[in-house]
Amino acid sequence: MALDRKIWLGDAFSVLDAIADADVLRDAWSGKSSYPTTPEEIYNEVFSDAFLGEYARPELGLDEAQKAGGKAFIDSMEHFDKIGGPELPWQEVIDHPDWIKVREAAKKFLDLLKSQV
């Protein structure tokens, strides 16, 4: 299945922007947002819905810096998953040092993607 660059980027911007913003996640995870979610749902969005793990696909046309940003982001999420991250209560996830690294990697990847649009 080929990925449409425009659709993929739109999904990537939306998901990465939410992950990068601790206040947005805190509101969503605590139920204060009109779009409540959970850490596990964020993983589903990244890996199943938005296909962010597919950042290296040729049809997306990302440059090497963007691919490196994608790898760093996906690696940070996979690392957090290995330590049980998304299954932890959201109150533990939001300020967890390794989740802060995920947020930082999401912001960097987002900035790299936006630099070429």
C-alpha cells in the first residue's frame, strides 16, 4: 500500500503536535479535553492510524534529517513501550523522564517536517 504524502504529513502534524504539548496531553488524558485519549491510544495513533513508523518510505520523500528525526522519535516511543510506558497510569506517564524524551523527539520531528512544507 502506497502512502499519500499530503495525508501522511497532515496526520503526522496532528499527532506529533499533540504529543509534543504536555498541556494538550494532560487535558486529553485527564478527561478535561473534548478529545479524551490515553497513552495507549497515542501509541495506536502513531503506529496504526498515522503510520508514523513508515517515515522512511520513498513515496513520502523525506530528506535525511527528517528521516533521522523520525527514527529518533520512533526509537523513543519504542523504548518507552519496553519499560511499560503506555500501560502506566497517565499521571505517571505525563512527567516520566522517558516520556519527556518522547515529547522532545516529537517536537524535533515535527519541526523538521514543517521546515520542508
